[in-house]
Amino acid sequence: MKKIFITIFIALLGTVFVVAQENSETTVKNSFTIEEATEFAKKHAYEVISTGYEMQQAKKKIWETIATGLPQVSAEANYNDNLELQTSLLPAKIFDPEAGDDAFVPVKFGQQYTSDASITATQLIFDGTYIVGLKASKVYYQLSADKMDKVKEGIQEGVMLAYYYVLAAEDNYETLKETLASSKKIYEEAKAYYEEGLREDTDADQAALSVANITAKVNEAQRSIVTARMALKYLMGLDVNSRIELESTLDQLINYVLITEQQQALDFSTHIDYRILETQLQAQQLMVKKEQATYLPTLSAFYRYGKNASTNEWNVFDKDTEWFTSSILGFKISLPVFSSGIRYSKVMQQKLALYEVENQIDQKLQEMKQNKLVAENDLATAKANYFTSEKSKQLAKKIFDKTKLKYTEGVSNSFELSQNEQQYLEAHSTHVEATLELLKANIAYEKAIGILLNE
């Protein structure tokens, strides 16, 4: 029975370990599609987190504004040691009717120790600036939310570009590795032919030079991958030393751009820049109302309850000390009468600021229309360049492959092979650049029409 219990315990322990390991693996994700990478970044990017704290501050600001119109209670207590009581002069006639009119008697009133305590409650009844300020605090929070969307749009753009660069760098690296392997093979053949006296030494030297050049390009491409991956992880909010795998392929992303309809209507309401200006317009309208509200009276109520005592003994809390109660209930009204034009000037300043925001909105509308047209043209150009570069790359590869075959058959020389190899690598590099320009142009287009954040 003891052995059975030990066996069951070990089995249960192993199960718990496996489950814990599976949970650990699922919580730490290191493989991302481009959509998953952007969504992850929108939650964990450093700038997003900082902007989130700003939103929390704006939310607390709303309550701060609300609380100023709620009851305010304060308490106060004092304990005084009158080291030297103040002396007052009383007419001497009070004590001696026969005293002259210019005769005074010095008298000290009070006792050495005094103490008082009070509690005061105030309540705002009406204040026009408070009502407007309450609305403004909510608009201020909306501005913070709009800023968050703007930050997320920028993060998404940056992550997508970094993702593209990683894929392009890896594609470039793989092509260069294949070319390097082919060049090494050609070099070994040229070296063997030279040692057998079938080729000149320049053929072997040219092949060796080609291997050296491509090796340098391969090493550079490998370093580019490391740099691009670090940039991507940083933008996503990941540790730059962590491992990350990319699930989306370059072909998938290119096909998405090529098959997606690019003639979409511009919806101003979805464009984050326009939404920010609309919120700023609301905020400025409230600023005008706030200054106009200074012409209105303010009304508040207060209640005060207190006790005070005085004695010649330092212990004012002695049972023989008598405490006297006082209380007061009152209302306070403040009515602005004349300010020599200060209030009017402030109202006009805010109105002029309002006109400025309205002008900025008109300008932004025209700018957005212009950006859409420019982005459409740039995307069309990028597509045309992509197809041209793809065709050029295929032709250069075809020429290079035929030249390699001719070289191995002794029909072509090393100089021609080197030229065609360089031509192919240049065509490949141009195609990589055209691919990146196509993907970047698509991002610019989606941003111009205001759908990038929603993608």
C-alpha cells in the first residue's frame, strides 16, 4: 500500500508540473502575426503605458472638479498662552466720578490661557464657472482618450514598419545565402579547373573575389536582421533580449496590399486628427462659456459650530474650566459689478481662440483631402514599381542562371559571370526596396483615410 501511495503521489506531482509548464508557456507568447504584434504593442508599448497614466490623471481630475461643488468640512483648534495680556485704557470716570476727562486707567482683560475649537461646513449653491468646469473636465478626459488613440496609431505604424523590415531583411539574407552557396560552388570548380590547367588563374581569383564580396553582404544582412528585430521588440514593449518569432510572411502581406481595394471614401469622423480637433473645439467653446459665467453671481452657504474657554491654569481641559458654545449659519453671495473691462477682454480672448480652432478644422479638412490624393498616387506608383522590380529581378535571375551554366560548360568567362551576378544582386536589392516602399505606401494610405487604427 505504501508503494501504491508513493506511485500515485509522483504521478500527481508530474501532472501538476506539466500543467504548470503548459500554463507558463501559454502566458509567455513569443510568436506573433502582424495583427497580434500591433495589438500587443497597443497594450504594452512604453508610450501607451505612459499615456494610460495621463488618462488616469484626467479621470481623477473629473472627480476633483465634481468634489469642489460638494460639501466641504474643515476643523480648527487653537491653544494660546498669553504671556503678556494686552492692556486697554478705560476712562477713569468709570472708577472715580471725580476724575478728569483726560484721565485713563490701564486695565488688562482676559486670562493667561485660552483655547477654542470649531468645525465649519460650506456648500456651493450656485457658481456658473463650476457648472462649465464640470463639463470641461469631461472634455479634458476625452482629449486624453483621443491622445491615446493617436499614440496607438503611431505605435501601430511603427510596429508594422518594423515588422516589414524584419521580414525584408530575412528575405534578403536568404537570397544572399543562396547566392553565396552558388558562388562558393563556382569558386571550387574554378579552382579545380585552374589546378588541372583548364582555366586561367584570373577565373579562380574572380570567383574568390565574388565569394568575399557576397560573404560581406551576408554578414551585413545578418546584422540588419538583429537590429530590425531589436527595434520591433522595443516598439512592442518587449525585452530587447527576448526571443520573438514572426508568423506572417512577406508574400501574405504583399498579397493583402495588392488585392485590397484602394479607392475608399474618406470618413472624417474616423480620422483621429480630425476627432482631436473636434474635441479641442468643444473644449474651447466651454472656455468661452466659462469666462462668460464670471458675469453671474455666486452663492454659497456655511455653518460653523465652536467652543472656547479661558483660564489662568495651563490645563484648559480641567473639569472646573467652563467652555462656551457658539454657532452660526450664513449665506454668502458675490455679485460682480465693475471690472474695468477685464472680464470682457477675457471673453474676447477665448472667442478669438475659438475662431482659431474653427480655422484649424477647416484647414485640416483640406489637408486630409490632399493627403488622401497624394497617398493614392504614391500607392499606385509603389505598385507599379513593385511589379517592375519583380520582373527585373526574375529576368536578372534567369540571365545569371544561364551564365552560370555557360561558365561551367566553359562557354562564358568569369568577368561576364561576375557582372551578371552583380546585376542580379542589384535587381534583388531594388526589389526589396520596392517591396518595402509598397508596404509603407499602403500604411500611409490607410493612415490618410483614417482606417489604420481600426485595421
